[in-house]
Amino acid sequence: MQQLIPARSQLRLPLQKWLLWNLHSHRIRVNVICPGAIETDISENTEQRNLEQIREPVDFPEGKIPLTDGKSGTSEQVAQLILFLASDASSHISGTEIWIDGTESLLKG
């Protein structure tokens, strides 16, 4: 499952731009949520087999998630962001990538 994330990440921006282009005339806002490390129980519900055969070697810089000293975000935090984006409080936000990763993306580029 984790190996699909880079492929999906490469598709999210072209898809976002296509959706934005086709939906803005209907006043539909399109944003992309880019989560970092988020605590979930997905590994408990996912069968993993032969991962070493398909894993691409990646070297990440060392370091912790800066804002939380290494603690992952929570699904509740992502849900709060989604609720905000769905609310009238974000009525002028569209066409934006929103990183919810405790500045982890600064370490990994």
C-alpha cells in the first residue's frame, strides 16, 4: 500500500488542476491535502507481502518531525482540516496544496 503513495502523489496535482479547470465555473473549490506521517491503524487492516521486492530505495534526511519532536499527526487533525475546507470559512481558498505534516516536508523535500 505504501508503495502506491508516490504514484498517487504524482497524479494528484494534474488531477487537481483538471478538476479545478472544469469545476470552477460551478463555484466548486478544489484543494489537495498532502498529509505527512499520520497515525492510523491501516497496517492492522492491510496484508503486506513481498514488499522488499517492490520497494524503491529512498534516502531521507535524518531528523524528527520539527513541530512535534517526531510525533505523527492524527486522523482527527486531518478531519479538522477537511471540515475547515468544507466550511464557509475557507470560501476563498481553491487551487491550493495544503501540507499537514508538522513541517516534515521541509526535511524530505
